[in-house]
Amino acid sequence: MIPWTHLDTAQIPNDGGEMKLSQRGDEFSIKLPGKRGELMNSRNYNSEKTLSQLGCAHIKPHLEAHILVGGLGMGYTLAAALKAVNSGSQVTVAELVPEVVEWNKGPLGNCAGNPLQDPRTKVHIGDVKELLTSRQPTFDAILLDVDNGPKGLTHSDNNWIYSEDGLKDIYDTLQPNGMLAIWSAGPDYLFTVRLKKIGFRVDTRNVQARPKKGNQHTIFLAKKL
């Protein structure tokens, strides 16, 4: 078996610890230290891709849409969002860790087809929260894959996103009939209740990490009425 080669280490802001990028052949892995384990793997991306497909399904082909992707990761969510919208659209991707952006500009970017090179892509290096507090209807879809689900695992400040205050701000940042789609490692009934309390119409989908196999992940779909 081909051994893993450590490529780089990045510090997660606000004492979030380290994340390490490794490669084995054409496979890439980003891991967190200790028991938190593997954060993402280049072979398990079906649910990240589906996040964009479901989150952008309401957007009409003729609409010049503005999409926000929270969390670059390995680029799969961004790449699928770009495929879902037309040539006049813009997709802004917010990434907290600058090194992740640099990794995607290198060999890691090949996994998702180098979506950072698409002229419709705009990169925001920083907390996605900075783009979600304007209270101005800006985005036709907001696709969030910034953590393990409705609880901050990699970055404690992510808890704001899943709180009532955070969800209210996100609601105001969406265009009418806009969609908020959130990736989660599993279901969360109380989070569904919070989304409905804000005024979203909520649906959830279970999606496997790989087509027809792998761990099941949950995608929360919250539409602004």
C-alpha cells in the first residue's frame, strides 16, 4: 500500500488547532489532530456535490445568480455550484484558513477541476459570518459546509451560524425564495425546529458520502418564503 505523505500544516484561527494535508497517490486527506480524525477526503465528495445541486436547484437557467459557498474544503461544493449556474453568475467562496486556498491552487485543486480558476469565482479569505450580517438580500443561495453540522467542531465561532441570531441574519441576506443549504454529518431535530422558527420552509435529505455507499450525511434545505 502506498504510504501517506504529509504535505502541509495549517493553523485554524482563534485557537482552533491544526489541520494537516496529506497525499497518497492521487488521494488527498485533510485531518484534525487527535480523536477528531479525518475532516475530508478527496474520494468522499458526493454529499458535498449534492449540497450544491440541491441548494441551487431552484435557480432558473436565465437568472444571473449570486451564490455564497461557506467553506472551500477540497473544492467540490464550489465546483458543483459553478456547474449549476450560468456564465453571468457569480459564486463567492468564503474560506477561513488561507492555506486551504493555497492548497486548492496546487495539486489538490485538480480533484474538483480547479474551480478557483473559473472567472465567476470570487474568494473571500475570512469568516463566512462577515458576509452574512449585512441584512441586505444579496444571495440566491447560501451553501454552508463549514463544520461537522449544527455545532462548531473545527471553529467554535461557527456556533453563531446555527443559532437563532445567526439564522435570522442569514434569512435577511437571502433573496426572496432563496435557499439556505447546510451540510451535516447527521440529523439534528432541534436545528430543524430553529430553522422553522425563523420562518424557513425546511426539508432534509440523507446523502451518502459516495454514490450508493459510504457514511450517510444530512443536508438541511431551508427556503426563504
